[in-house]
Amino acid sequence: GDPMVASLHYLNVVLCALINVILCASRFVDAKVIHRWKLDKPILDWIEQHVPSMVMHFTTMLLVQVLTTVAKLLPFLGNPNLSPEMRGMTALVKTEAGMELSLWRARFVLGGMHWMYPLMKDVHAEFLPQVGARGSYLLRTSRESNRRVLLWFYGGALFGGNAVSWQGYMGLIGKKCDCDVLLPDYRLAPEHQLADIIHDCLEAYRHLLEIFEPHNIIVGGVSSGGFLTYRLLTEIRSLLLPMPAGAATLSAWLDLSQSTPSLQNPVNDVFITKKVVDFVVSTCTGLVPDEDRASASPLFRGCEQFPPILLVYSDVECCSDENEQYAHAARDCGVDVTTYIAKDQMHAWALFQHCPEAQKAQSRLEDWIIQRLAQSSHTGPLSR
């Protein structure tokens, strides 16, 4: 055969073996030392208390750049259908997915969105302590008073994430969509139940209705934030409140009962593996009684009287089946449904904005929000 091809094949085998050795060694140290001796919490607490956010931002972006460079130099590593940037992120996510799981670790990682997206200087974050049990943050994206707003629920499997860490990312979206953003810092499992979380989300929407016209409000979220988005719409419907102009979600998690094959056995999702799914289920055991998991899920609560919705998801991610089912169910109810389905992407890939695949997904999200607000401003409030 061709000597060059043979050499590249040999290099591929050697590098893959080396990478696997490094991963196995790191997982062994993690499992046998850090996790076994419960060192993760003190280490993470020390980092949170003593390492400045800008240092974490610089370190994160440097790591992202290194991984991207490695992916460009070694094009035969990873899925060839992905960009070098996404292949680099895939390698990082795979490494984290192989580590031991704990609530402290999960919350540390899920609360780190500001490492990639610090709050911009021209976005003002106003804390509203009266909106929800833990308060909310209103992001003012322009000096002029804005007539339009996006109510956004961050992701984190209902037990992680926080509003402060999402201010930078949502500030970017708010500026591109020319609207303010309200980020409720809703309560989390396992300390609280689903009813508490939904109460905080509903309080945030009620607050917006006091300031904004309903046809100038868009509701949205990512992953478990998508769950809260559509649960909120069912609560709005039950309480006969005016509906928002629309709802837009990224990789929405819609089913607590794990009824779909893609969530029961997520073999193609490098981020949300079966190990992660099992951890989420065990952590969220107290959200609702087991017998109420299906009835508490948006997937089984109907979409009648909903405003237009946008579902952005991947064809191989853990939540692909439930998003597909939800789109069909909503259309059957007469809802105006738009879907954007990416190929070969992990759960919540749209959050990695240095990757072309994520930029494309976020552009679809932003364009839909802009168009929906423009259309709604002409037609006025939705009839119920």
C-alpha cells in the first residue's frame, strides 16, 4: 500500500492509544483518590472562593483553543462530520463524562457558563429580589427602555446552574434580538420540589406582565429550561393568563418518565450518557412522586392554545425522540411549530459558540425570536 497512508494509520493508532492511556490514568486517579477521599468538594470550594472569574475565563478559552488546534492537526480523530472546534469540545466532554459524578461536581460545572461568556460591559444586570424565592435578574441590553423581553430558563437538569452565570450568554442573545432578558434564579432539586421551581417561573412571568405587553414577551430555555418553558405555558393556560408571543427552546428535556428510547439509552450522545441519565434520575428523585413523573412532564400535558414554538435539537442527542414527539403533538393541536434539527450533535451543543455548528443553531434561534416579535407586534395579543 501507499507508505504515506500506512504511516498516517500507524500514527493514528499510536495517538489514540496514548490518549486512551492518559484518560484511563486520569479516571483512575479521580476514582481512587479524589472521589474516594471526598476531595472534590473542598477543591471546588477553594477554586470558587479564590480563583477570579477572569482567570477561569482565560483558562477555559485557552483549553478550548488547544483542543481546537489538536483537532485541526489530527483530522482523523473524532467524527469527520464535525468541525475541528466541535471535535475538540467533544473530546473535552467525553473526558468529563468519564469522571465520577457528584452533586458538587455537577453544580460546579453547570454553574460555569460565565467562564465562556463573561457579562459584557454594555449590559446592565438589575437584581430583582421580589421576583421568585431566590430573586431574578433583568438584563438591560440598551440604554433606552426596551418594549420587548425574553424570559429565559437556564439548563442544569433542575438541580444545577444559576442565573448569575448565564448573564453573559443571555446578554449576547438579548443584544442580537434587541430585547431585554429576565433570568429567574429558580429553586433547585434535590432541596426543593418541582412545584417550588414552577412557582418561581410563574412569578417571573407574572412580573413581566406588569411591565410588558404579552405579545412583546418570548419565553425560552435550554435543556431542563425547555422543560420549564412548556410547563409554564400549561400553567398560563390553566390560570387563563395571556399567552406570550412565542416559546423557543434548545435541546428541550420534556419527559421526566424516560419513556423515549433516545433518553433510555442515549448511545449517540457523548454529553448525556446513560451514566449521566441515571445520575440525574437519582438526584431528582424527590421532584415529584414516581407515579406522577409522566403527568408532570410537558410531553404529556397537551399543547392546546399554545403560541408559536421553536424546537432546536439534534438528531442523535438524548432528547431527540421527545422533541420530535412534542413537535408532532403540538402540530396536531394546531400550534405553529418550527423545528431546526442538527446532525450528529451532542445535547446542548448550541451553547459552544466558538463552534460553527453552534453559531448556526443560535442564529436560527435569534432569527426566529426577532421575526416572532415583529409579527406579534403587528397582530397584537394572541386570542385564547
